[in-house]
Amino acid sequence: MLDKKHKAGFVSIIGKPNVGKSTLINQLVGERLSIITSKAQTTRHRIMGILSGEDFQVVYSDTPGIIKPKYELQSTMMRFVSTSLEDADIILFVTDLYEKHDEDLIQRLKSLEQPVIMILNKIDLSKGSQAYDKIAYWHEVFTPAKTIEVSALKGENINLLFNSILELLPEHEAYFPKDEMTDKPEKFFVEEIVREKIFQNYKKEVPYSTQVIVEEFKEDKKIIRIRALIYVERKSQKGIIIGHKGEALKKVGIAARQDLETFFNKQIHLETYVKVADDWRNKKLSIKGFGY
């Protein structure tokens, strides 16, 4: 028999690139599930983070930043956003102090039947009446169920946001076992951590042209042995990723291994290789083969 006091539901986090969605889900779940870099469009998948308590379960979805697609991969990313909106019980619309509204996005928000909590992020950077003025600006174009100011980076008002989510969450039994934290397998987080290090160590278009695939993941009591392939779109990019005498790739590998050892709490042996998959971001078969 269903305990009427138990609440559970799906909460989708949406917004433009670089407003802090991934930082926010990591704060809400209490684990590092989404990669965070200073570059926009680093999130490519819909990543679920599951937070469970005795009488609740919140299934958060981090989604790619909303953009107008320029190539096939971005079109696939926007489909992840649409899917997350369709099955959500609550929408967290994340904006910040600097973003201006997009009319297409506003119309999309207005058409949603689910309650929308508007989150004004980065308030730690607010000066004077900047936050108040920005909220007033947004309230002129649409009316959310609630508006909450947060600093995802500093953890400010995260508890206030969580309590607001619980208030709006429907009564339902848990969707996942209470000890699960995500819908993604371990290999996925290896790929994301390696990809994060690529974004942190290379400039311009090169990081966006890469895809990381774990070919081998062998775990025993003391060590995890991982073989990861880094795919790029052009031969010239392969040389950039590897660097002079392999130094650039070595730097990525060392940084990734350190984070992986923290993530898995185990010794990691990581091997990385680079291959070319010509123009893969525009090829549907390649995109599908890479798990999108």
C-alpha cells in the first residue's frame, strides 16, 4: 500500500548555457555528477541525479544549455531537453544576473503545465539592486510559481530551494531504489571526467570536437584499470590533443586520474589514446554510436 506521505517526482533543470545548471545539480544532489568548466555547452547528455530520504525521492535532470542548433549533435542535445520537459513534475528554470530573455524560451516556459521555479543564480556577484532589478525584469515577461535567488557556487539558499521543491513534489512512491544516485553507469562518469580535463586544458573549438569513449573498465579489490579513447574530428586536432612529445595528453591523463581516484575512492590506472572520427558531430550514425 502506498504511503500517502511519501513524495517523489522528476525535476528538470533548464536554461541557457553557462548559467550554472551543472553546479546547481551537484549542490542539490551532494555529489559531483555533472562536469563544470568555464566554457559554455559542456553538458551534452541528460544526467539524472537521485536524492532520496525516508519520505521523499527527487530525481533531478541536468540538461544541455538551450541553444539554436548549428550541427546534428546540438540537435540531439536539444531533444534531450524536450524529453526532460515532457516527463518533469517541476521545472527549475535557471538564469543569472546577466542573461537577457529569449522570446522563444519565454513562450516555451509559458506553455508548460508544470510549476516553474525561476532561479536567479550567481547572486554572490550581485551589486546594489542588481538582483532585485533582474527579478523584476523577468517577472515582466512571465510569471513563475516561485522565484529564488541562489549562489550555486557558494551553496547559498540551496536548502531554501530544496524545501520549495519538496512542497511542490507530488505524493508518489519512489521511482528508483533508495541507494541509487544516478541513472548513468560508472563508465559514463569516467568519460565525463576525462572530457572535463580536455575542456580545461585546450582552447577554442578543440574541446567541443572531442568525444571520450571508455573501451575497457576492469575493477578488482585494489585498482581500476581504464582504457579511454579520445575521438576528434580532424587529424590536426589529434596532434593538438597529444601535444609535443605527448605532454598535453599526459597532463590530461594525470588530472583525470586524480579526480577518478577521488570519485571511485580507489587506485586508478588510466590509459588514453586519440583517434580521428571525421566530422562526427554532423553524422547521425556516429552520434548514435557515441551514445547520444
